[in-house]
Amino acid sequence: MAGAGLDTRSVIRATVLAAILAALVFGAAAPSAQAQVSCPAQPSGFSFGPGQFTMMLRINTQGNVDTYKNFNEAKGGLGGRIQAQDIFVLNTRFTGSGGAPPMTPTVATDLATQLRQAFPCNRIIALNGLSFDAFNAGYAFSLYDHPAVYAVLSDFEPDDWNAGIPTAPGRAPWTTNFMQALPRIKSFDALMSSTLASNFLAAGKRIGMVPIDYTAWNYGQIAQDLDKKNGRLGYKLGLQSVQIQNSCADGGASGFAARAKAVMDQYRFKYVRKVKKKRKKGKIIKKKVTVRRKLKKKAKPILNNLAMQISFSDTPNPNAGMAITKTSASTAALCTFAGLSTGGGAFFYFASDQSMRLLFQQTTIGTLRPPTT
């Protein structure tokens, strides 16, 4: 993947576009307007710490943006539910549905600008695919130099990986083997980091990963690599949102809490294989076992940089195969509370506007995000 980054024309085009956007968003009339906005301090990562609550909200379409821009809940708006630490996640992998267009870089640029104008203090993240096609949804560098975007996260899962193969000559097919996948993740992280660092409009942005959830994968190791790749910006700034939504769909609150704890433990401990000797019937038997050891402070990732995904629907079907279609808003609320109780601080809600509306109506979430209108 070393040669699969942006070509010169794409870099020039993106740089010019970002300069125009900067003028539009922070133009001649903007300094005084910006000066009137007093934004509270944001957490260094996704959340302020264990037990705190940051909502990461999926944005697929103009309709999603319109819903959050509307602060009148009686007229369908959800803007009044948003708090300062919450994050809008532009899903630039969205390929279009129900009349809504794909989120090409052009569409994503417009939506990001609208969100910044409506929410001058909230952070905006680009959730990108793994393709190097700069003109379609799924582009790995979409919004990488938009002035309103705080970080660029890569969605690391089979569909995105394989969809990008035609744009990345030499890329091998997807693998579930972590020892094979980890070098690929590190290579992709390196490409993302170096590309952002080489563009003055993107150099201050973080990179992150949104990996699929496999019990055999070690997300602490992925976080350690992300910390290194973001090292130019400061100490331990690697962002990661793990797709553990199936644990909520299949196991409810208890299943989600157990999986959340397992992922968080990977941020605290390393797991090593060692030979254990045991005497049995006068003979010494050797057996390999896995033992858990605390990570050294220098290597330990920060839990504030970790989010966990919850997908759900306003019309759940318990017999459906995907978490987003089988999980109800009430179950999503219970999983949120369970995740907070386990020590989680940020949750990425992959859901429609109507589904989010039902989520806010759940007592557990409503007390944390009461309406302001």
C-alpha cells in the first residue's frame, strides 16, 4: 500500500478546496462571530474519563444534518439534546439509500460545513472507508483537510477492505487472522499519518481506527500503534471505536458490559503465552497457558480515547441477522448504561434519526441528555 496515497492532482485539488472552505467558514465576517462563541474545554480524547458520557452520532445524509440543526423537538429536531462534548461522525462510506445521494467528498464537505455553522463548538469526525477513489463514497482521505474536521477514522472491516482492492494494487483479500491483520493496520495507519502530516491543512488532525470486533483480536495493540502514529501531535492521542454492537444485539446489557470490559482490559494488560510445568503421576508435564500482565505505563493506551459502537433500529426485528436491524432503542439504552457502569465514556451510535429520537425517550438516556427545548 506504500504507493496508494493521494496523487499530485488530488492533493492540489483538495488543498484548493480546503482553502476555499476555510474562507467560507472562517471568512471576512467570521472573526467577530467566532469571537462571540465561548466554547467549553473539550476532552483530550473522546470522553473526559471512565463513567463520563460522550455521544458520537452517525451522519449519513442531509436529512440527518437537518434533524440536528433543528433545535425544536416538537417539530422533529434533536439539536437540543446535544451537549458540548458530543461528536458528529460523518459516515463518508454511505453509498446512498432512499433517495439520499452517496456521501462523496463533495457531499461530505457540504455537510461538514453545515454542522460547523450550526454547532461551532462540537467536534466533527470523518469515518472513512479504505478506498483510494477520490470521487466516490468510501474514500480513505475524505475531509482530511476540511477546517471543521477534528479527526479522520478508518473503518477497518471486510466490506471496506475488499471494496478498496481495485484502487490499491497488491492489497491482499481480507483476513480474520490478527497476526496477519495487525501489520496491515499498522501500514494503513502509517499511510494515513504521513499523508495528513504532509498537508498543512491536515497536519493537526488525528487519525484513528474503527475496527470490526473479533474476540481473538487485541485492540490494545491497535491503540498502541495509533498512539505512535499520532505522536507528532502529542502524548497518547490514538482514537479507536470498536464495533462491539453484536454483543449488545445478542447478549443485551450483560453481554455488552462483558465485551466492553474485555476490550478495556486490553488497554490495561498484555497477554503472553508461557510454559507451565505440572507434576502428574510422577511426571513433569509442560503446558502452554496464557497469562495476563499489566502493561507498563509508557505502553498503556488511554481509555478516554476509546469508544464502543451500539447499533439499533426504531423497528427492530429480533430474527434479523445484523445488530442495526435487530436491536431496539430500549436495549441500546440499557447497553449504554451497562457500558458506563463498566467504565466506558464514549459510545458511537450507529442509528437513524427516528431511532435516536426513541433512544432519547428512554429514561436511562433522557436523564443524561434531557431536552432543552
